[in-house]
Amino acid sequence: MRLSSVAQKTKSPATRAVSPAKKRSSAKASRTCGGVVMFCVQGSNGSTESKIYSPSKLVQMLQAGLPFGELEDLQASLAIPSERLAPMLGISKATLHRRKGTAGKLPPAVSDRVLRYARLLGQALTVFNHLDAAKLWLNAPQVGLGGAVPLDYAKTEIGAREVENLLGRIEYGVYS
């Protein structure tokens, strides 16, 4: 009897029983941890992810359309309301609300914009080393962009490239 109680105490965390609430949260975490948005924001932590999200695979995924959950991951990562995110992605607020919670796919153009913003957040996170600092910078007017807010400036591909260039200059200490 005593041995079994010691064995219970020494069981590894992996073999302990997990509550249903924890199972749901870990299932959600595994979905978001494996997504394109999280890959772009957090970067690659191993060669497996790099192979899964190679440029050619990303192009194929974008052409087929990303799952709607990727848009939700982006919104959660940026911590912005859907009323602000919808115009950034070029979709109406009504469409965003109607499709919320569905298992459908995003159109290729919207998928491309989702990936664009995720990559910018990832680059800002690399530069500022803290998610809150990266989000703050992306939402504040920047002198290097003529006083524009980076997330608003990045609505076009050229604007996103300028935001990337500015982040690169900040990272390497180039005055702008």
C-alpha cells in the first residue's frame, strides 16, 4: 500500500490524469501551435516545421486558402478587435462575423494578408524580444513611416515591405 502511494507521487507529469478542461485547452494549444500564423510569429523551433512551412508549401497553402482558424490566431496574437482587423484584411465586418467559428477556408487574397501580418508580428517580436513591445510598436505612429501606424501602412505589399525595412533598420541600429 505504501509503495503504491509513493509510486503515485513519483509518476511523471505525462502519466498523471488530465482533467477535461486541461485536455480542451491543450487541444486548442496544439492547434494554434502548429498553425502558419504561430510559425510566422514564433519562428521555427526545429527542422520539421521548416520543412512543413517551406516557401513552396506556403504558396500552395495560400493558393488553397488558409483555414479560418488562422485568422482567429492572428487576431489573438495581435490582440486587436475584429472591427479593426476586417478592413486590414480587406473583408467586411459582416463577413468576418458570419464566418467566425466556421471550419471554412479563407480566400487566397485574405490568406496572403493574414500571412503578411503574421510575418510582420514575427519580425517585430524578433526585433523587440517581447510580444507586448512588438504589438505596441506595430500599433503606434512611426516617424520612419512618415507618422503612419505600421499595421495600417502594411495594408499593401509595398507598405508591408517598408515596415519590414524599418524593422530591419531598427534591428541593426541604422538611423532613420
